[in-house]
Amino acid sequence: MQPMTFEPTAESIAPAGVRYRIGLSQQTLRNVNFTPLNPLSFLLRAALIYPDHIAISHPNSPQPVEYTYRVWAQRIQNLAYALIQSGIKPGDRVAVIAPNCPLIADAHNGILAARGIIVCINTRLLKADVEYIIQHSGAKLILVDHEYVSLVEDVSVPTIVSLDTGRVGDPYEAFLSNGRRFSQERGWAGLEMETDEGAGASLNYTSGTTGRPKGVLCTLRGSYLAAISNAYESRLSRTSVYLWILPMFHASGWTYPWACTFAMLKQITLRTVDIESIWSHFLHSGVSAYCAAPTVQISIVTSPQARRLPSPVSAIIAGAAPTSNLIGALESLNFQVCHVYGLTETYGPFTRNYDRPEYAKLSLEERAKLYARQGHSFAQADEVRVVKVDKEGRRRPEMVDCDDLEPGEVVTRGNIVMKEYFQDKRATDEAFRGGYFASGDIAIRYPDGSISIQDRSKDLIISGGENASSLAIEQELSAHPDVLEVSVVARKHDKWGERAMAWVILRPSSKDKWEGKGKEFEEDLIRFAKQKLPGFACPEWVYIVTELPKTSTGKIQKAVLRQRAAKL
Amino acid sequence: MQPMTFEPTAESIAPAGVRYRIGLSQQTLRNVNFTPLNPLSFLLRAALIYPDHIAISHPNSPQPVEYTYRVWAQRIQNLAYALIQSGIKPGDRVAVIAPNCPLIADAHNGILAARGIIVCINTRLLKADVEYIIQHSGAKLILVDHEYVSLVEDVSVPTIVSLDTGRVGDPYEAFLSNGRRFSQERGWAGLEMETDEGAGASLNYTSGTTGRPKGVLCTLRGSYLAAISNAYESRLSRTSVYLWILPMFHASGWTYPWACTFAMLKQITLRTVDIESIWSHFLHSGVSAYCAAPTVQISIVTSPQARRLPSPVSAIIAGAAPTSNLIGALESLNFQVCHVYGLTETYGPFTRNYDRPEYAKLSLEERAKLYARQGHSFAQADEVRVVKVDKEGRRRPEMVDCDDLEPGEVVTRGNIVMKEYFQDKRATDEAFRGGYFASGDIAIRYPDGSISIQDRSKDLIISGGENASSLAIEQELSAHPDVLEVSVVARKHDKWGERAMAWVILRPSSKDKWEGKGKEFEEDLIRFAKQKLPGFACPEWVYIVTELPKTSTGKIQKAVLRQRAAKL
């Protein structure tokens, strides 16, 4: 860790005697016992109570910065005024394209302080997708990190570039300075708190595996409640240190930007997922919690830097169920595994695998099987339900039995369900049909009420009236010694309606063995499958390929495979 | 600890396959992304996730009981149906008169499940006050512990008596059985969730030092948010054990009955504040947190049973600032001191003294001075403010400077401020005047924004235009070697407007010394005071008495003293 020689710009320093209270409208003041829920309030409280604690540390960039809550709050106030000065009105969207860095953390607060809606865009998207999101969201302004300027070079929306330096001469700093000049006299009281807690806070585009990204509109109320839930469930406190590994542009970092200010803790931002520097922070920066998908967790535990941590660190895992290998490795290094499940539409986590004292007696293998379940509803989430799916794949109002046998669709409702798909009433109505938000995920439910995801509903293979989980088939096929990667999709079948088709990448060491013997490999793999899977789930066709079509976030595009299968 | 041989009644056992979801109206179901905040939801979630964990343990009563979340939730469902069957309609008040025991914990959930409003009545009140509260609240039904039946013997409202046995033959159990018979087929889904989160949850009467008790109406939304704040701030989790020392009838136990179900933890109820059994639980029951006023905390640390705890226990202190002696004693026994401040009108705590890393370097005396401050706003509370008070003692909209010099009145607003004083529009309007709830407490505010309570506003002595804190004067006078207890109130003065009058109980050992020498003692005490207090704060008159008038909760009735002073 290099020593911090950084001094924030003069205009980032708060004037003496600043009061951390935002303006309340007459309408709000009439209701003495009602304040609209708004996650911005967490920042103001943290700045009041712990002005000199570190709020944001950004140590690994070429020009490291570190801000106390006092300085950070002033920068956010400057940002809010700069946005207002540049024409942002309540409800306007402001796009942000950045890796984990102060800019995107600022934006999660400053845009809310200007009563705008933050639209974070995945930096890994193609230019055309970025342009689509900017156009669809109607963003009035773009805050962009210097590394991603080319993504917006053909867009006519005004753009502010951040060089991620925090130093005089950075265009983003100049923008903030405008705000400071404008705000000099008014302070926080000159900004007005949004009176409607149902107003938009963030608009997050899903990197869907089919079609155009959809804009998930989240409210102030939902963000506030979800952030508190995350702080509570991860046991974040004012002595915690949160390490940003999950990109903040993923579903607003599952509301952790606000969970961190609620907890009044220190956030460390890293521009890239660099395992070596992650380990350096685990060992030397007092990190207490982080979120990451299993693939990143695997890189962490298999890193040469890995060693047992002196104190436990909460490893929050989502995106896919952790394997027993991963759980065992994490535990042996003193990570406390917290497996959660959620979607962009649910502000991140809405279920959690809750530990039980009786697990302590089980073997790692047995425990890992239980830990792999998505579990029960999260704090402040309504109960997660699993409803029946009919033969046409349409969901029914009735719930499946808690018998761990019958798969159904995961649905939920309540305060941490999105407001809507932005400007897409048809998609919203379909997702909300029947009074519940349909996740599109297929799960079974155990007698203890916990759920276990089996597949995406559109990836289910409905064969002879039976639902076959493409994920379950893939899991079995991937155990074949010659299979490196496999994806299974449905293909029309005259007799059974649909049947599974497997797309396989061979291991490099097995390529010669099956060279020119596609038919023989197909027979071999089907024979292998029949030992482990029911007949309706066994693949009818097997195709060897050299690569699989993937989205910018690395998800396999099953829709593309289905189209290819249909054309064969 | 005696072993538990208790089996819950057959009707307390939930039927197989129970689903912990309450009925949602069509109106609620239309809003997929909105669930009215309601602390009852915590119980249902706990029963779903941890059905076999202990929810309530009541070990020290002649007939100990212990309920798992599954059993407890069934009993609460039975209670809700029994209440509905007995005629309770949404918004109806149900009175509860009980010490800490399962009945009053049940009622905090069961009455909400029936959409009623819980009215807990202080068991230490006089019969006339109890009758007044029952009449004023319009309670339709009374749930009363057998020990307090005489308090309601002349009341015509239907009464259910609990013998606190949990066994067949107890009238309360018979009442629950009615509910079970009635609910058999309907389950939780047959109860309907209140659609308005602003509806009443509890009605708590303040034991005011003047006049009739006022009914503080708290909402579902406020109770939900306050309970989560308390769970978060006290770091309650599903492995915690909460010990009930604070009476649940005090401001709904500061919302801890719901904080405990949010945390899905085990509550231990004790009918009486018995220090010996409290210590037994600290040492043998894995207690992790409790709330108590300083007087009880003093009994705890000075108990012969006191010894250093093997793991830290959160000691939540409110009601008065802890002294350095108390803090030192608590710390040396491995209690973690958490000093909070609040009122019935704010659902319990709305500020907290937040620890700072730099405190570690200070001496106990220095730290204790800082710990004695009431601190900053609590999680989910709006900022606590201190506003100017004019010469007539009326509050002004302007805030005092953060200079630790100018006293003003503590005000706040937001989600954890009561809905209203029940059926007392005049008192509500006065308390809410200017858009803030006025606490009636006088504080100074330090440069770091923290507050320190100086006095109740009506107990201030306004002398020659200066505000003298009666508490500050009492603190100085109590250091006189002959003073056991002292209370200071204002008395009219021709020249200065008001002047301080001290009412003193002498130490038993000093009584002979001053026998028949009231005038000499007065001179001696005034001389003593002049060394420590500014002239306007020195008592003008000193009266020796043998006792001071107190309320049922042990607060000195300064209004009575003021009346007596005026008549002298």
C-alpha cells in the first residue's frame, strides 16, 4: 500500500459550521411524523456523526485518493448543485459509466441529492448497447470515466469526463467546482428532499440473455429499505471496512453504496478485479466484508496470495450457488460464507441461505449441499414463493408443495420489488401478472420452506409434459471426463414436443480423441447421461463446438443457441 | 436454572404444513412493489425460517414455559382469532396489564394480527390512573395478569385473566383455545394485513409528572422502522439472547418486542427485576443484550453476584445519563455501554452516544463525561435539533449555535415521531408546533453536533433572563456532605422573575447536626452553592423535608413542589 500524500481540492473542504440537513418542503414539514425514506439521509447522518472518518478510499489507482465523510459530503453537495446548474430537474436521468471509483460512489448520492435518477451502465457492454441505454433512458447528462469515453463518443448528450484523479485539472473536478461556486451560500438546506418516497432513485439496465436490455426502475423507498437490510444481514457497522469487488454498476451494487453510508463505514474502491491487490487489502486494510460472484470467489481462494485471515471476513456470494469445494476453501481461509440470491428487479438480494446451528455437526459435503440452496426471504423482503407452471410454461397462482420435488417459478412482491420496467408497460404487466413479480427462475421448495433454483424458466425443456432443468442436465454432463464446458437448450421434437440439445466444448486434451467422430461422441455422452438422468432429460442431440455465444457479462446466450438449434 | 419440563398445550401446536403468510387485500395485491410496513411480519418470517428455535423463555415463574417460534406463532394466531371473535375490529384498542411475561409479548403481536391497537398499562400506577387510561383509550377488552386483577375490578370492560402458567386451566389459555377453534381452517391467510402503514400499532400512556397521563399513539410504520433501528444499533442477531429487564409496558419496551422478532432471537422474560436471577442469566443463559435505566444498572454492578462476563454483553442505558462510576463498573465486568436517549413520543431511543476510536486514549473520567452526552440521531431518526427558547420559555424556530453554551429545546421530526396524542388535538398541536416535535427537554449542543440534556423545559428556572438548569443545580447541591437527595424548582421572585428553591432530604447521619437549625443549613448550602454556581443559579431558599413527592415510576413530581413553593 503506498502512503497517501493526497490532499482534496480546496473546494472539496466543507466550510466551517456546515449543517447536514437537507431542505424539507412545506408539504413535508406539515407531517411532523413522516419523512420520505431516502438513502441520501444515511450520508448526511454519517457526515454529522463521523466527519473525520474515512468514507471512501481509492488506493490502487495511479493517483490514489481518500476522502473523509466531511470532505466526501461536500463533494456530493457540489455534485448535486453542479447537476442542477447543468439543467437536471427532479426525475431526470443521469448516466454514469465508470468502474468502481469515487465518481460512481459520488453519483449514487449526488444524483439523488439533485433529485435525479442514476443510470449506471455496464462498462463491458458494446457501444451499440450503451447508445441504446442512453437513448432509452433519456439521460440528460453522462458522467464517464476516462477509460470509457469511446463508448459515448457518438452520443449527443452532454458528457463530463472524470480522469479519476481527484486533483485540480480533472474535468470532473472542474464540474464539482462549478457546483461549489453555485452552492456556496446555500449549503445542504438549499437542496430539497424529494417528497415522494415512491419516486425513482436508480434505473438499472439488465444484461438480458435475449433481446434489448430492460430498464429496472427502483424507488427511494425500496433502495432505503434494501440498503438497511444489506447492512443488517452482512453485519456492517461503523468499524467495518467494505471492499468493492462487485461492480457498482451491477444493480446499483445491490444497494451497498447506501448500505455502507447507513453503517457509516469505510469503502475501498478498486478499478479492476485484481486478485493480488484484493488479497493485499484482505491482509492489510482490515476488510470485513465484500460481495462477489462464485467465479471471482474461486479466483480469490485459488490465488497464490491466499492465506488464513486473522479475523473473519464476510464473503457475500450471489449470482450462482457456491460449490462445496468453494465453501470449504473459503471457510478454511476464515471467510464467513453468506449465500444470497436476487435480481436487478429486487434491488439485489431478496433471499438468503440462513445458517442453522445443527449444520455444525454435518460434513462439509452435506453442509455445502444445504448452503447451495437460495434459502428464505431476506430481511424486509416479502416471502419468496414458488408457483406452479403449466404445460405451456405459463405460471399459475397456486403454489407448489414444499416437497422438494415439484419445480415452479419463483415469485415475490413487496417493498424491494422494482417500480417498473421503464417505459415498457407490457413487460411490467407481464412480470407483475397475478399480483407477484415473476423472477423467471425455476425452483423447488423444501419442506423447511427454503428454495433451490433449478433453472431460468425460459431455459426449461418441456419434454413429454415433464419439466427438465437445463442447469441440472449441464451439471451432470459437465462431469464427463472430456467435457470442458456445456450448454443445454430445448429443440423441437415431433414426438415429445421438446427435447434437450447439448452444445459441448471439449477439453483440449480430448480434442484429438474425438476428431472427426462427432457421432461417436454424441453416443458416448448420451450413454453417460442415461446413467444419471431420467429419460426425458437426456440429450437427444449433441454438438461439438469451439466456442459458445456469450453476453458482455459472460452469460451464455441460450436464445442464440436455441435459434441455431431450430435452424439445424 | 431449573430444567424445562413444560409442554405447550395441544392447541398451541401448529398444524402440519402451516404457511406463514397473512392475507393481503386486493388493494395491497394491486401494488406488487408495496407492502405496508408492519412489525408483525418479523414474527412470520422468524417462524418460517427458524420454527424450532426458542422464541420466548419464561424460566423464573412458578410455572416456567418456553415456546419455539412455531408454537409461539400459533399462539399468536390463536390470540388474533380470539380477539376478533370477541368483537375486536380494526383500530379497536385492547388493554394489557402485565409484568414481563409471555402474555405481554404475545399481545404485541396478536393484537396487531387482529388489526387492533395495543394499550400497555404501567402496573405500578394507582387504580384511578388505570381506570382513567382504560376509559380514555376506549379499550374494548383487557388482558390482565393475575397479579393485577384488583386494578380493573371496578371496570366494566370485558377482562381476560392470565395466570401466567401456559397450562390447561388458565383462563388465558382457554381464551386462546377459542381462537384456535375459530381459526382451525383459516390459518394466517384468514387474517388480513392492515393496508395503511400509518394506522395505529400501540397507544402508550406517559407517566407525566404533571396532569393526567397522555396517550401516545404510535403507527405500524414507525414501530417497524424503530424496531429495525434498535436491532441494528444493539447488533441483535439470530444467535443473540435478549433479557427483558426494562418493562415491556414502557413505551412498548422501546419497540424491542419487535426488534427481537426481526432478529429472530430468543427473548427471556422475568416478572420482576430480581438482580440475583438477572446475574444467573448473564452467567448461564448466554444473554447478549438488555435495556435498563441507570438505577437498575447500578444494582447490577453492585450486586454480590457480579463478576466479569466471559463474553461481552450490550448494556443499553436510557432514562438518565450514566455516571463515570457506573460506566467504569460496567466496562470492568465486560458490559458494552450503549447510552441512548428517547421518549415515549419517539418510540424509545432517537439519539445515541456514538463511540469514537479516539476515546480509547482517554481516561475513564474523560470518557465518562463524553459518554454522558445524549449524542447524535439514531439510525432512521431525523436529525435531533436544539432550538432557541425565548424569555417566556417558548421555543423559537432558530437553532442554537453548536457552542456547548446556549441551552435550547430538543426537537425532532420524522418516521419515529408519534402519530398524535390520542384524542388530544390541543396537546398534539402544541407539541408539533413549527413542524417539529418538541421534546420538552433542554439541551446544549457541542461543536461536534452532539447534544447533552440539561433539564426538562418546564423545570428550567428563568432568573433575570438567564436559564438555570434545575438538574445542574441539583448535581452541584448533591455534592454537599449532608445532602442525601435534593430537588430544585422555580419560585416567583419580585426582582428576578424566578429564583431557585431547593428541597432537601438530609443524610440520616446529618439529621442531628441540623435539628432545629433550618436557617443555618440554608445559609450553609447557599454558601456551598456560590462556590460552584453562577449567582442566578444559586438557590434563594432551602427547605428540609423528610420525603419528596414521586410518581409511580419514581420520578420526582416537580409540579407538586412548585405548587407547594408558591403557597409558602
